[in-house]
Amino acid sequence: MPSQWPFECAEPRGQAEPGYPWKRYPHGDSVGLQIAQAGLSGPLAVAAYLDLSMREMPDLQERLQRDVDRMHRYDSHCDVKLADFVLDNFRKQHLFWTYCHVSETCIQELALRMAAAARPLLGGTQARAAQCIAARMGFGGLGDVQVPIHPVVAATLGLQFCEAERTYRWYSQQWTFYDYIQRYIGYARW
């Protein structure tokens, strides 16, 4: 859901390195890049980021509506639909880790719906499908990074799972939004 990361852009800095095939910071942040270009670092950079991001914050409700419309449009072309699940749960659960990486919960729901759609052709029961799918869960979700969500985005979109001190997985690290954005601006190593 792009509305959760309104400043996402291509990340021009860095390159692939051992352990980080997609770079240390594969997801760019246009506001963070402006602050980095200004040469700010540390807590001052975070404060400048928060100030500039508020001035550049787009209409998040409009962005969310675009996401909703896109999901419904995609669902209209699919046998297995997921928009209803996302819309019923995205405020309560951390379903999206990045713009296009989802949590285990989403994958499990998609797999259950795919099994249900295939059942008339392949046979089996819902209970057996659920058992088989549950046995494959436990990996967390897609990828090693969860791009932190801006606190104003979380508040505006009503993301109940997104408390101020929530930590997000970033490879082997656990960072709050503030930890992450400070490191991102400085393209810090850890």
C-alpha cells in the first residue's frame, strides 16, 4: 500500500554488498534524501526530516483511496480476491512491510483463498488446506526489511498496530521509525 510510505522513491545511494544484495537501504525516501543532501545528521537531521515531511505530506486520505481503488481494480481481474481482507485488516495488523512486501498473515490468507478456488478442480477440504498451509508458516513474511511508517501517516490512516515506539525489522536490526530515519539519512552502517 503505497499510501503508507508517501515519500518512497528510488534510492540513488550505495550499491549491493555482501549480505545486502539490494543495498543497505533499498527503499528511498525523498524527504530523507533532501535532508541528507543538506548535510544534516543525527537528531538534528531527524528533526529537520519531521519538519520537512510535514510540509511535503500529501493528502493521505486521497492516497489511501487510490490504493483502495487499485486493489478493487486488480481484484476485478482475479479469481482470487484479496482487497476485502486487506481493507478489513490493514489498520489492525502490520500487513505491509514495504510497498510490495507483505506479512505472513497476508500470504496465509492468499494461500487459503487460492486453495478454496482450486478445490473444485483438485478436491480436498478447507481443513486440510488450512493444516498444510499452517505447517508452512513461521517465516514471518516477505523479505528482511520492514520500512518504518511515519508517525503522522500512522495516525492519519488510523494504523492501530503502529505505536510510537514500535520497532521494525531491518535485516538483523530492530529500529523505531526515528532510529531508522536517522540511520537512513546518514546511510549509516551497523
